[in-house]
Amino acid sequence: MTRLFSISVAMGLLLSPEALTVAGNATGRAGHGFVGFVLLAGLAHLLVSRTYERAFTLYPGPSGEARFIRKAFGAIAAVVSAVCARVTMAVCASTALLATAGYVFNEVFLYWFPNLGFSFCLLGFLLLLNLLGKNAAAIGQLFFVGLAAGGLLLLSLVGFLEWGNPPPAIPQAPTPLAHMPEAGLACLLLFVGFDLAGFSGKTEHHSARAMMAAILLAGLVFCCWGSVSLRFVPAGKLAHTSIPYVKVARTMLGQWGRIWMGLIILSGASAAVNALLMAVSRMMTAMAADGLLPPFLAKGRGHATIAFFMLAAAVAAMMGLGMAGEPILETYMKAGTWFWLLHYAVIQGALLATMARLGPGAGIQKEAGDWVLSISGLAAMVSAAIAMILLEKDWSLLGPVIVLLAMGLFLAAFWIFFSSKKGWLTQS
């Protein structure tokens, strides 16, 4: 049960409506080369998950990741790297995902029910689920992920076997090479968030293996769904629509496909928001216990921590202020994703620094292959982060990245200094 729960947390963000949009657009840009890009992207993220396994070997427990980075690069790096990525995404992505769920519920199921009303109801339901205890939250997460992943795989099977409408005759035009960099980057972004499994329970070897299992399973889902999508919808339409998954499902099964996909989207949004709020609140609690964040965040028990309520309140405030659907929200989500890629690079760099520092028999391997794989993973994540900046034609991503980095550095430096003076900062 614990292993399955960890896998479901790792897959939460990977099956979100945003991820399905990115996957659909990338399929349209890359054509049948999409499967190859997914395999390469999955391999790059498997290298990062391998690093997590080594980190948890040296520093077991929910604070292992922060202690690993802190030992290599200092406390400020540990705070900025994790908080700028995950807290930003927990608030911004959850707001956007809940808004998407409200829109889908209104458009597909009940036209008279207000979008925002359903978004608040879903947030309240997830909060209640976590208040009922760890087991209730785990069962809910398993259900959400199972319905989303199973629904996509079953819908893919329907498309492959042509149990619904026959696929239309679509001329196979060659894929423009100019679209390949964007498609490759998009595929790398598809797997961001698998590391949330590290905060799903016991953060030992089983969490790292749950990350690997989630990457492989998500890769299978993306490859199957991408291949079916190209059979039913022209690549050009997939590349330029904000709802590629709906277009494919409707072409396959008509109104029933629309309803089926509506259930998948609601399940995927619930899985992603639940995983973000659970895992990020647990991360904040663990860091607070080590003095890296204010100690009041460490109060509470199970999943119903003060950090969880703070994140949920921030999401509710964002929706109440009308931020859902605003372009600025999407920009800050991209900035959070950028910091998450940077966080993976920092993890890889921490492993390299640790291998250089530790002697033989210190609990971590130092073979030549480890150096090659770690450097390869580091290069992949740094390249993806650079590509995210360069591929934004108007450089709109650079501003939020600088703002978040400046705020993170200032607040982290202030808190680490204050925490050290108070004696709250534990020894790494």
C-alpha cells in the first residue's frame, strides 16, 4: 500500500490537465518522433531519480533532500532551491488546475453550476480528505491516479483497436525541424514533479524506486496517448490547441468521448492538487523541523499540518482574487517549473560534490559510471532550464524568475541568519 501510494503521489502532477496539454502540443510538433523524445526525457529523469536514491541512502527521512543539498552547497541553497520551485507550483499550479476542473465540470457535466463554485468545492473536498487522516488521503490519491491513468490507457486501447469512430484519413506531412527543440523541451517538462514521492511517507529506497516506477508508467501513458492522438487529429491542430485531449476523445467517441475525457481531467486535476498540497506541506514541515523554515510550520501531525492549511488558504485566496485564468498566473507557473528543473540540477550537483568529498566506504558509490551518469543528468536539466528561457520569444519568463530568485535569496538569507542566532538551525 505504501509503495503504491508513493507511486500515485509521484504521478500526480504528471497526469494533470496541464501535462496532457503539453503532451498534446508536443505530439503535434514532433509527430511520430514524440515517442522518441518521451523516451529520452524519461531517461534523463531516471538519472535524477537515481540521485534521490543515493541522497536517501546518506540522509534518510523527509528532510533528507534538504540535508543533502545543505551539506553540499549550504543552507540558503537548500531553502531557495526547494521553496522557489515547489511552493510556487503548489500555489500557482493548484489554482490553475482547480480552475480547469471547474471549467470542465461546467462545460461537460452541469452547465448551471458556476465554474469557480466547483473549484472551491473541490479544494474543500481535498482539504476534508486530508483532515480525515493519512489513509483517507492515500486512498483518494490512489483513486484519482488510477482513474486518470487507467482512463487514458483504456481510451488509447479503444483508439488502437478502433472500437469507436474509425480514424480519419490524415495526410502525413513531414515534421518541421524548427519545431523539434520545443517538442524536446516539452517532453522533459512532462515528468517534472515525480520527486514528490520523496515526501509521501518513508523516504527511504522505496520512495526513489516509486519515482522510477512513476516515470516508466507515465512514459507508457504518454507514448500510447500520443500515438493514438496522431491517428485521429492532424498534427497541426494538436500543436496549436489548448485542449488537444478533448479533440482526440471527441473524434474517437463523439459525446461519450467528451464525457470520458471530462472524468479523466477531473481525476487528473484532483490527483495533481492533492499531491502538491500533501507533499509540499510535508516538505515545509520537515524543513521547519531542521530550522530551515519558521518552526511553527512543524506543528501538526500527519497530512493535516499548518503548512497544508497555509497552502490551501493561499490557493483559495488566489481564486477569490480572480487570478485563475490570468496570463500572469501561467507565467509564474512556468517560472516555478523553471526552478524545479534548476532544483534537479542542484540535486545532481550535490551528488557530484558529495562523491568528490566522501572517501571509499562512505555509503555512496564512486565508480566512473556514476560520474558519467550524474554529469549527464546535470547537463540535461541545465540545458532544459536554459532552453526554457531562450524559447520564450518575448523573454517574458525572465522577469518572474528574477523576482522569485531575489525574494527567495533575501528571505532565505534573513531566516537562516535569524534561525542560527536563535539556535533553531540543526546541524546538517
